[in-house]
Amino acid sequence: MYNSNSLEYLMGRSYGAISYSNVHYFSRFVDEKYDSVGENSIVSERQYSGTTRGRNQYGQQHYTNTYIAPDSFIPDIFLSRSRPKSRFVVDNNEARIIAEEIFELMMHGRLDNNISINVLPFDEFKALHSRFGAWSNGILGFSITRKSRKIFVRENQLDELMIVLGHEIGHVLTETLPNKHDEEAKAFAFSIEWAKTIKKHNVANLGLNIKDNLDFNPARNGLHDIAFEFVDLMVKQGIMAMQLHDDLAKKYKSIFNKVYL
């Protein structure tokens, strides 16, 4: 667990407020107004600028310097409405041990020690995130990738926290893709297999908390809905979620491939 002194050390010496090139978010939508960039958005270190190509109205959007991400991706899309209440998790070690168990069952290998998992109290999580961009009370986790890969999550119920961790691991496990739709699709494909693994093996007694059928209804924001629909289409065509994750990571597939458009 980090205290305020260790946070100051991490930010002042290890991270630096503007040193990391990729920041990814996993957030719950809350009905509130955000900072001057506008409602329902989060500012971090990268932004996508794009041009419209072919028949896709969103176009292929690439990174520039500041990323503004819609605050609408929620762990509840994986979780049963009638699920049992899971315990509240505040401990890094417990979260790491459970995440490692899921990862090994899913990937048949160990989670890289270079990927750190940090569970922080609300105030410390907010203070840390605020170094990278505008704050929203709906932010549940974010990850940073460069030389090392760091995941930060708020203290939370175990089932939600594990879904957040799975999504962030899906981002940091491989290099960030050159456009946000493929990057989000990559993390989402990983999240599907992550949730299925929890359910199949009843990891941490969370099997009943995961939906039997992953019937997603993402926000219609031009990012998550496009990425989700692409992943859903590919899976329905018989591509395994992890195979899709790998194909996207290796740039063998893209939402912007002509065969999909």
C-alpha cells in the first residue's frame, strides 16, 4: 500500500507528470460535470486526431499528444445484476495474487513482474491520477506504459476490481496500438477471456458474479461501441477472444481493414 510519501516519491522521481507516453482508462460513468474539456470526458497524455476513410464515419484515428477518453466503460457489463456481494479489497498483495491466478489459468504462463498492480485508497488514487489529467469520480483504474508498465486501481469490491484489472492488463500486456479503436478492441477482447476464465474456474469464488452470457450494451460514443461491435462480430465468426487480442496486438487485424469496413 502506498502512503502519501511514497506517492510523492513515485510521482516526483519515478514517473514524472509528463514522462509517460500511454495512459489508459477504465471508468464507470457517473452523472456529473467534468473539467473544462467538457462533460463525460477525461484528459490524459494522448489525444487522437483522425481522418475519415472509406465507409467508416469515425475514420482511422492516431495518437498525437493528449488523449481525451469518454468516461463510459463500466465493469458492470461483465457482471450479473443478481450477483452476490463481493468483499472490499484494499490490499495490493491480495489483488496481485488473484490476478496472477486468473492470468496463469488463462495464459498458461506467469504475469510479468514488470507489470505492477497498485490498489490505492480513493484520496491517494485521485491525487496520483490528477498528475496526468482531469479528475472524475467515475475513474476506477488507469495504466501507464513506457519502460515499465504500471496499473493503478481504486479500492473496490473484488468483482469490479478484477474486471478493471483484466481490462488494464489487456492494455499493457502488449505495445499500444496506433489508433484508439484497435487499442480498445484489443483490451476488450482480453477482458472477455479474462471474465470467462474467472467464471469457468470460479476464481476467488467469483464465478456467480460473472454473466452467463456476455450481452454487452456499451455507450454509443463512437469508441467503445465501435470497438465492442467489432470484437463481437469477430467472436461470432468463430475467432477466439484471445486470438483476436493477439491478432490486433500484432496488427494482423484492424477495425479499419477493408474486409470489415
